[in-house]
Amino acid sequence: MARDLLSGPGTMSASGDGRPARELTFTMPGGGTETLRFQPDTPEAATAAAARVAAFERRWNDLADTIRTTPRDRLAAPVADQQALAREGKRIELTECLEPGRVFWSAALDAEVAFVGSLIAGRRDSQSLAAEVSRNFENWKKVEVACR
């Protein structure tokens, strides 16, 4: 049974344009699967949210590039910046349709921070953390597509 995330009755969107809802099944952070039903956002809301998310992703990716190219003994400041940016990213304003995807967005940010920490510390869990980052970002991208 899908958890219904529709904003209006039937499959009508809040704008009344009749775009059909979409159902997607996800592997959830922590295990298990869940099927969610999404009603696409209005074009205006989707465009505004996409701009906020893209601006954040540019900052996140720029910082990731800095971390990759910084010598290990100088990573304290970039890693602290990454942790702060992850906290900021969890508070980003999302549309009603995107909001259920926040679980994937937040889990991906947390996993990437943990991945960097694992690499710095030389722990052996970095490969599983990298897979977690990838899975959660892939799920987030599915939510983005479903909400357009």
C-alpha cells in the first residue's frame, strides 16, 4: 500500500491541472522499502525549488572538490565547513511534493560527511558509506523527477 502524499483529492494537483500522481518504491535509509505516491508540483513551485536545490548542490560540490584536493593535514577547516553545510542543507526549503524526499537528501548529506571522516581516519567502512551516499542521492533524484 502506498503512503498517499497527494495534496488534493484524487489525482488532481493543487493547481488543478490534472497531472497524474506518481508512485515510486524506495529502499529506505536504515533498511526496508516503502512505496510513496507523489503529486507533481506546479511548474512555478518546481522551478523555484529546483533553483534552491541546484544552488546548494553547487556549493556542496565545490566544497567536495576542495576536500578532494586538500592535503590530509589541512582538512580540518574544509571538513568543518562540510558539516556546517550539511546542517544548512537539511533546512533547505522544499515543496510539498519534495518534502518526503528530505529523508534521502539528509541521509545522503550525513553519509557523505561520514564518508569523508572515514577516509581521513583510514577506516575500512568507506566503501559501504560511499554506497549509502550513492543510494540516497539516487533516491533523492527520483523524488525530484517525480515532482516535476
